[in-house]
Amino acid sequence: MKQVVPGVVFIEGRDEFIPDAHMYVIGEPESGDLSIIDAGLMGKEKYKVDSIRESGIDLSHIKRVIMTHTHLDHIGCLPEILKALPEAELWVHAAEAEPMEKGDERVIYGMDMFESMCRAQYGIRPGAFKLAVDRKLSGGETLEMGGMTWEVLHIPGHSPGSIALYCPARRILIPGDVVYADYAIGRFDLHGASGPQHRESLFRLAELDVDILLPGHNRIMTDVPAGYIRETARQWEAYLT
């Protein structure tokens, strides 16, 4: 757990059998209007909630959980997180919120083989992630939250409802699994994924001024070189056809 900049707390994922997504808490602490970005893997809820408390954050000040997308490594402990935050709303892009609410778990597991493996490994019951969504995002929203302004960008490719959150004033980008540090990107062979859409999303993100990159996995970048996302897109472009 660390403060990246005032208004952004980073709770690092703890990988095991499969990766555990990072969690971010955004919003000025004194605002009483904080947001969690992504939850993480099954069994990580105590670590994540304890980390929030240890950072001095009052759980009652967390008003919403925003998912960059609903893959298992990001949503696995979400039901437990929401139980710990009974006042918090759940916000998800409509392209994944709607199937999730209907119990279509392809947006969770991505492929049948992975679903079977995870059900056996973790004892996950069918319907565990059939959750009600309080706000369905579409992309293009400007969110005034916790004394900060964040733009919602719909960036499909890794998944149909992937979103990024971008703070123009501080040049902070939270892109989920669409782009990482070290010129890496998320996979694009799962249910609802698309290489060409991933390419378009990368080049869209490349238009932004980004100093701080806070991806869903691996290391964070607090001094992003100029042109980094565009160079990443170019390196992967031939594979995203």
C-alpha cells in the first residue's frame, strides 16, 4: 500500500495461482467521497480491506466501486468487498454489466477451460458473480468524485466493456488491463475480446498526456516517457489484426 500522489492510494495485487489485480482508492481524503477501482482475486478481500483501513481511510467514505472490467482476477473478491462496504455502489460498463446481471459468466472467466479450472481450484459456485450494478457506464462520462475530475474512456479489446479512468489535471491514467508497463498489453483472445479493437484503444490512449500509469497488474509508472503508449501500440500493432 502506498500513496502514489495525494488522492491516489495503490494497493498492490498479491498473485498466487492466478494473478490478483491491483486496487486503487481515488479521491481527496478529506472529501469523504472516495472510490475504489477494481477489487481483486478470490480470498484477497481481507488484505484489501485491511490495507484500506491501514492507510487511514474510513470505510464509510468509500461511495462506489468502479470496475475497469469484470474478469475474475479483478472481480473475484468483489462480493466480499461490497459486504464490507454496504453503502458503496457498483459501477460497471454496460457491455459487461448487462450480461453479468443476467448470470452470463463468460464476461467473468473468458474461456470455458479457465472457468472449469477456477471452479475446481477455488470452489466457486455458479452465479457467484450475478451482481446488481448501480450505474452502467458507457464511456464519455466526466465524473466529479472526491475533489478530482476523471474522464471515463471505453477502450474495448481486452474485454468488451473495458474502461480507463483519466485525470487530465494530473495526467493520471488507470487503464485496467489494456496497457501495462514495460511495453506490455493485456491478452486479446478471451470472450468478447478483439485484437483490432485493442489496437484502436491503444492508439486512442496514446493521444492522452500521461505522466502516471496505473495498470491492473505489474509495476506502476510514475514518470511515463513521452510517447510511451504510442510506442507500445506500434510494437503490438502487427499482432492486433
